[in-house]
Amino acid sequence: MTTVLKLSNVTKYYGSRQVLNVEELEIGAGQIYSILGPNGAGKTTMMRIMALLTRNNIGQIEVLGEKVTWDKSQLLRLRRQMSMVTQTSYMFAGPVHYNVSYGLRVRNKSVVEVNKLVKESLELVGMSDFIDYPARNLSGGEKQKVAIARVLALKPRVLFLDEPTSSIDPTSARDIERYIKFINSELGTTVILVTHNLFQARRLADHTIFMWDGEIIETGSSEDLFENAIDKRTRAFLSGEVVF
């Protein structure tokens, strides 16, 4: 399996406080990974480092086969091959079309191609009727669908999802999960999902990474981890004994 992301001895400090210490992590192409752990475990920090949005203090990162030097031109090129959807995805002022087309326009796509990709993406998430609707007036679930459409239009190699369904209604959450599976299976996109929803992680992920106090304490196939967790902290978390 091709490795798309690799962390080696990666450490992150905020001031004098160490918040992340990852000895080794490899993310394989075309798979869905969930990252689990209690609050403060370092999940979002690790995701942001992999997405090249936060710089580590120590260690080596490889993204899409390149050792990261944090050179501005390299960062721009690599970041444009990845996308992120957060818990409350930002919407620009203006219609849905403007929001979905933004990433395409900064990549200098033609007007014809932009319109085609925006239309196709909105159709896939059932939001075609909202193409001219003010994006900031949408409901939470509708905004997340537009955020997914924005990702679909870009066809990223790696997609990061940080609690993408935690603030939306159950019906929209199920829809978002379906789109995540589509992006992975039909586009071959590698998906990395931070979630507190254990059922969601089990439904979606091929592999699960469990974190505690800034470290990865257990990782493996989701089926094995959920059924045969070795570390007592993982078992306590999966059984609901640990409060988020």
C-alpha cells in the first residue's frame, strides 16, 4: 500500500507544554482512518500537522511522498492536494455557487470547468436547488453539505474531517457519512476522520488510531481494535467508562 502521510518522532509544544509526541505513524492511500481519544488527547493537533496547517517543533513529516521542509512553495503545492472539513465549516458571504467554486477559481480553472464541477458536486450532495441561495443563511446540516460539495469539486488526494457531523441533525449526519464513503470509494481519496462518535468510526473507518495524552497508544484495523483492544485505556474508552 502506498503511504500518503508519515510522521516520525513528531513532537509539538505550546509554550513549555508538550501536547503531541508521535513516534511513528503511516497513513495508507485510499483508506479511511478514524482518530479517537478523550478531549485533550492531541487528535486535532496531529491532524492539523498532517494537513500542514500547524508546524511541529521536532521530527519529520512526509506528505504525498515528499519530506516537508515548510518552504512556502512546497506548502502551497501540497496543501492544494488536500482539503479539510471542520465541525462548523466557514461560509463566505455570497451564494452557494461562490462558496463551492472558490477553491477552483484560486486554482485558475476556466469558467466553463468551474460551473461544470460546481453543478456536479451540488447534485451529488442534493443541494442543486440552493446554488444561488445565500450560503450563510443555510442550516448547519446544509452548510456541511456545501462544505462536502466544495471538497468534491476539488477532488483532493487526502481529506481531513474534524468532527464533521457533531453539530448537525441526524438525517444530515447520515447523508454526510454517505458522501464520505462516496469520496473514498469512487474518488480514491484517503480520508482521516477525527470523531467522538464511536459508532460512526466503526461504520466508516478501515483503520482506527487511538490517542491518549498526546501519544498514539493503539492502532490497527477498526474491526480488530473495536473487538480486541489490548490497552486498558482503549478498552475503557470504547466501553464508555472514560468521559470525553
